[in-house]
Amino acid sequence: MDLLNDEFPFAKTALSGKHALIFGASKGIGAATAKMMAMAGADVTLCARNEDSLVKIVSQINEFATGKISHAVIDLEDLDAIDGLIENLLQNKPPVHILINNSGGPPGGPLLDNSVVDFDAPFTRHLHAAHKITKLLVPQMEASGYGRIIQIISTSVREPIPNLGLSNTLRGAMASWAKSLSRELPPCITINNVLPGFTDTERLGSLANSINQKTGKSLDEIHEGWMGQVPIERLVDPMETASAITYLALPAAGAIRGVSLAVDGGRLRSI
């Protein structure tokens, strides 16, 4: 499967004239989304903490992009730095039409193992940062007549995942926040969530290693256990998830608002 070449699912001008701001864009689903939107013709600003990784991804995208590709280093736990980033974007870049709220998940473990303080950093870089960025960008989106806000969260919104107590709590809060905003935002701005399942990313590899250390199960056993829950019998390719995210960013998706879309190979048992 090559979704950037032979099987690219969108017109290569589908997002021409649109500017996408993507957080957590240095790897995984965030990087895949940056590539997919660039291939669809968007200007893309990639944001993450690791500049070396950002530079590498930007270099890859520039090999095929038709829009302007740039990057900015940001730690989403530094809420004051967000003000400077958004101010710079509003003054020196095209209007932001597409916002992708995405950040690395908190460490795994039972919820009762967490202290109250453990909630601070994850909630800051996810919920608090997303809320602040959204508030700063909504007036500009409304003025331009176009806005798409998309959160990359987790299937735990619908079915909490064992041994990810803090993450489950956080993801549920993000989904409820987005659903509430879907009733408040101007008509030209949509907000939706994408819920990745078992996806072939570094994050999933880290989770497998954590389970291995806690349970003694081999990585093969862990992988087989996961695949036994997924009707497609494989990990989801990040580019498949990026395709769903990109669709929600299109003009054609203007009537999709306040949904949480699972891209999980059919793993969820709930409706």
C-alpha cells in the first residue's frame, strides 16, 4: 500500500489555498498527516519539540509538496510559548484554516497508581493547549470563512484500554471538550476527533515494551494478542489514519461536526 503515490486517495489540489497547522508532527500519525495534507496541496506548518525530527520530515515533504512547508519548535506544556507561536503565525503566515491537535500520550499504568500531580502535564499539553490554540485561531478561521479542527486521540474514548488509566481519562475529556465546542463554533468551522486503534507507530512499540516488562509476555505474544482483536488482522498504517484526518479537513466534509471517528481496523465492539 502506497497512499502517497499509487493509491493517493484525494485530488492533489484538494487542499490548495488552505494552511494546515499540525502539532505532534515529527513522527507517527502527525507526520503522516503532514505528508498527506501536503500531497493534497495544502501549505503545512509542522510543530513538535524535536527540531531534528521536524527538519527531517520537512525535507521529505518538500520533495513532493506544491504548497509552502515550514516548521516550528514548541513544547505544548509551555502554555506561554503558545501565545508567541500563534502570534507569529497570524502575523507572518497565511491564515490557518486547519488545526490538528495532537500530542504524545501519557505513560501507561493503572489509574490508582497515579497521584493528582501526574495529571498536570498530560492535561496541559493536550486539553489545555488545544483549548488555548483553538481560542486564538477561531476568530481568524471565522474571518476567512473556513475552519477545520481535528483532534487525534484514541479509541479509549469509547472503550477504556486496560493499563492506560490516565490516558483513558484524558482522551475522554478531549472528546467531551470537542463535542461541547461543536455546538458553539461558528457555522463555517467544524470540529471532530479521530480515534486511532492499533497503529504501526513508535508509541505502540513503547506500549508493547511496557507490557513486556510488566507481564513477562514476549513481544510476539503481545502482538498476536492485539491482532486477535482486529478483524483486518494487521496494524493500521499511519497513512490510513492520515487519510481519514485529511478527509475531515476537506470542504466536502463541512457537514461532519462533533463526531469521533474510529480508524481501528474494526477492533471496537461498541456501536
